[in-house]
Amino acid sequence: MGIGASIFLIAVGAIFAFAVDANLGWLNLNVVGWVLMLAGLAGLLTTLYFWNSRRRVVAAPVREQVVAEPVVPVQGDRVVREEYREVRRPGTGYPA
């Protein structure tokens, strides 16, 4: 339960406990109001506890690392320094 839902339960509970004066016979709205307020308070305390117990992540200093040059592919006795690709778009190729 989040902070907003907890505050909502506390507010609705306070309305039922203090502002509504209805007699339903089988349901006491004062008790329902107090139960809602206690549930909202428990949810609020639980949410705040979990928010405060989260670990804070501290960024570590960045270490620079020297990386060896990339490996150059070899074909037979020659070193391939560049790669050539021919890309054709659909519909712009040679006639069939």
C-alpha cells in the first residue's frame, strides 16, 4: 500500500468515525471508521519503513582501462583491412 492509499483510508475512516451519524443496526459506522483509520496508519508506517530501509546506491569511481587494438581478420596471407558490403534496396536491383 502506498502513501496515497494510506492517507485515503485514514480520511475515509475519519469521515465514518466523526462525521457520519447513521444507525444501520447491524453495522456500526464508528467502528468501521476506526478500523479504516488504523489500517491506513499501519499501511503508512509500513510504507515509510520500507522507503527508509532501501539501500542507497553510490556510484563508484570510473576506472579507465587500456584495451588492446581490435583483431584484424586474416585471409590466407593477406590482412583484410576493410570489409565491403553491397546492399540493394527492394525494387532497385538488376532486371530479372
